[in-house]
Amino acid sequence: MNPLRKIIHVDMDSFYASVEQRDYPCYRGKALVVGGEPHQRGVVVAASYEARKFGIHSAMPSRIAYQKCPSLIFVPPRFEVYRAISAQINALFKRYTDLVEPVALDEAYLDVTQNKLGLPYAITIARQIKAAILTETNLTATAGVSFNKFLAKMASGINKPNGLTVILPEHAQDFLEALPIEKFHGIGQVTATKMHNLGIRNGLDLKQQSVTDLMQHFGKVGHFYYKIARAEDDRIVEPNRIRKSIGAETSFAENLSEPELMLIELEAIAQTLQHRLERYQVGGRTITLKVKFGDYQQITRSKTLIASIREANTIFIVAKELFGAIDLENRSIRLLGISLSNLDNAIEPIAIQLRLFEYS
């Protein structure tokens, strides 16, 4: 029998905003967001904890964030600085294990089952990592420790900022059964609403569903829901994982029925996607538009370009063209998303005319 794995998920606390507050003392203790200005139709990339008290969060249009807090400070992102700090932190992780899987610039999974220092307890390593990050970068991180990636991720979200939570095997089932369904990582607002309509309100309710029923209601991802309700996750920490696509999407608290509002939201999603592409320093050639209607029907439309792109304006132009070809038939929309695939790790910013596009 294989021994239980020891997985740590490290999540930097409001990383981009915290870097700005660290580097510029005048920002400390103030509501701040990293992102575009409201008049530029920008989007919030990251929000300080002071800003979050006003209900401001990442991917929110800057105009809405400004309405929630007129004294809000807007700071443009400095991705070259964030990437340098992220590299510094990842080098710190490598002191303990080579099994490090970065998820983004601000978070990573570590498999410390067999670690370089021979430490017997993952919580000891997590504490040392948190202390080293604070000492060497003057930033705080929250860590989650458990025996698989799903539970480690859940643990890191419990006690932010600057927290450390361990979910032991003997406590995993009780933790999951009591957890509200909308708190499960991987279950978004729209899916949670659908689960509520099916009488699934917490982990115990989810656990009582058969895999057949879950796959009938939710497709292939239903099998994932079946497993996580039982604290099962056999995904390994992949240090050399190749990302095949990067996307962004928004679920709406109230269905959208006005095409003009749909396009505004689509443009904000394009802005969010651009920031994520900048995080990974990639572009791509295939743009996919995802639309989920009020009746939960979902469709996707794709277009492949001749050259790689990563600029929000170009992404929006293509997504708008794909969206315009959809017959809405007076239907409302619950979710919009844009993703980019056929990724290219080293591209230069380029301007592309629509006449260069070709359909996939």
C-alpha cells in the first residue's frame, strides 16, 4: 500500500497588491487595486484586503470597484516585478523538494512526501516556508497541508491571510461533509445554484449522490465531484506541467438579457484574460468563446488566427465577432468565458488585422 502523500499548497496573500503596498509605504493600510483605471474600462487584477472589505475582488470591472469605494487607489500592474519575486519564492521551495507545481505567479503545490531535508512532518516544512518567505521578501503567504492536492487547496483558503491549516486524513470526511457546496474548490456560483436546486447544499448531500446521477446532471465533471466528496484526488504534483490553454470567465448573479451589457462583460473578461496571459508570458492562436444560457445550455465557438496574440483589444474583437454569430433568440445568459489555446511561450506584441484571421 502506498503511503499517504504530503502535499502543501502555498498561496501568497493578495500578492500583486501586497507587493505594491510593500514597495510604496503610502499605499499601506489603504484600499488599493492593481488594474486599469475606471475610465479606461479596466478590470481589477488584484485587490488589497482593505479593498476587499468593500466587496471588491479580482476580475471585477474597475468602474464597479470605483462605485463601491470612490477613494480606491488604482495602480497599474508591474508584472516584471511580480515575476521576479515569484521566481525567488519558487527557488525557496526547491530547498525542500523538486516536486513543485506552480499554478500561477502567486501559488504552487509542493509534494514533500520525500523532502530534501528529511523532515517528517509537512506542517514543519510549511511553517519554515512561510517564515522564509516573510524574511526574504517581506510578504506573507497562507499554506494548506493535506494528503492530496484538492484538500491542500481547500486548507489554504480557510485562514487567510498569513494562515496555516492542516486537514488530516481522519478529519477529511467530517470537514467535507459539513462544508457548504459553494465553498468547494472547482464548484462555481452557477454550479452551486444548480446543486442547490437538486437539494445538494453541503458535502454530505454531495456524497449521497451516485456517480451516475452527478454525471447525468453535470457531465464528465460529475465524476470529479463524486470523488472529491469522498476526499479522493489522485492527481500528482507535476513540476513540468505544460499548460494547454488559459481562460477567464464570469458567472452572473442575475442573467444578462441586454446584448450591450453582454458585450461590456465580454470586454472585461478579455482584459482579465490579457492579465493572465501576461502572468505566464504567453500568447496563443485559438480563441474560444464560451456561452452558458439561462436554461444551462452551453455552447462554444472557436477561431484560429494566423499569429499569436495576447492583447485584450484583439481578443475582444475576435470574441465579439464570435458572439455576434450566435443567435440569442431573446435568451438570457448565465455565463461568458474566453480562452486562448495553441499557446506560444515567446511572442512579441503584434497588431493583427481581421483580414488575417482564418477559421479553425
